[in-house]
Amino acid sequence: MQPQILLAVADDERRRRYEAFLKKERVICQAVSSLRDVATQTARQPYNAIFLDMPLIVRASQYEKSLVEDALRALPHARLNITPATREISILISGESPESSQTPEEYLRYCCEQPVRIVLPRNRIPIHLNAVLTHAPDTAAGERTVCIDISPGGCFLFCVNDEISLQSTVWIRLVILNDPAPIQSTVCWKREWGMTNEIPGVGIRFDRMSEQQQTEILSLCRGKQKE
């Protein structure tokens, strides 16, 4: 099986340069354009390693960086850059590697020897928060519910509504936040009422929120982790 590398880069020209390098080294590369996509993709498909474009990391917010913490802890990863004068690729290794891995080619060979892994998010914080769930941005007539656990990237909500289906778009208002705007989200998984003895509900991925909401949720999660 050919090695699988996940490449995160937003700029098309830089992406093409990295893809040419990886193709020459005979690995399969899948490119995504954001750190959120890294978290989503590593939960869906196994990879040997993650390569991150340096400008993408520099421009990312603290909230966006928090979304990939689990993936970067689980998989070999490095930051790539392109020297403007020579167009050569340089590498800054962030994870563990042998001392012999000094060049992009050497580190890539090391990554290809590592097992492929799917990374399921493990940074959910158990916390009960009042919430309103609805199919539309207007949550005035929404369903009152409660958040059971939360992470910077999503949450699990108590729910017994049969009309809510997988991959549907929903809006969530977390009452505790100072910014009351509904958060556009996607239903990623569902636990039906009566099917198990566990709490029925839906696993939600946050898709669109304000910077203030990002900061508040990140602060909430980190504060709870320290307790």
C-alpha cells in the first residue's frame, strides 16, 4: 500500500510545488486548505503523516490550531516552507524523528515507515450547557436542549428529534456565550433514543461562528481542563 500523506496548504502555487515533490517520492497526497479540514479528514481516513504549509500555520488563529491538536499528537508531522530565491522546499520537524531525518526527503521516508492511523477526536470536555437547536438560523422557535460535552470543533447535544438527520445543517445557540448568534453546524453522527442505554443525541461539528464565539469556546474548554 502506498504511503498516505495529508498536506495542508491554502495557496495554489505552493500546493502545486509540494504536490510535485510528493509525487516524485511516490506517495499519495491529499491536499486540504485549512486546519479545520485537517481535523475533519484525519477522522475520516488513515494517514502516515501530516505536512503543514508554514504560512497557513502563521495565519491561523489559536482556535484553528486547537482543532488539530489531537491529530498532531497522534501522527508524525512537519512544517514545510519554500525558499523564495531557489524555490527549494525546507522543513521544520515538529514531531519525533530519527536524527538522520534532516531533509524533506529523509523525513518523508521516515513517515512512510510509520503505520497509517485514523485520529478520532479525544478532546471533548464533559460539561452541561443550556442550548437551543433548530433547522434555521432563527432560533426563536428552536428546540431547548443541553450540551453534554464540547470541544473547540463541536459538541454532543441531547436530542430525541426524529426529523434531524445525518449531514443535515443545523443552528445552535449556546446560552452561556456572550455572543448569542446561532452557530451554523453539521450533524456528523446520531444516537437514537431507545437503541442503547446511553444518552440519545447528536454529534455536531461547528462550521461557522464569530471570532468572539471561537475565543469563548476555547477559553471554556481550557478552563474546564484545568479543573
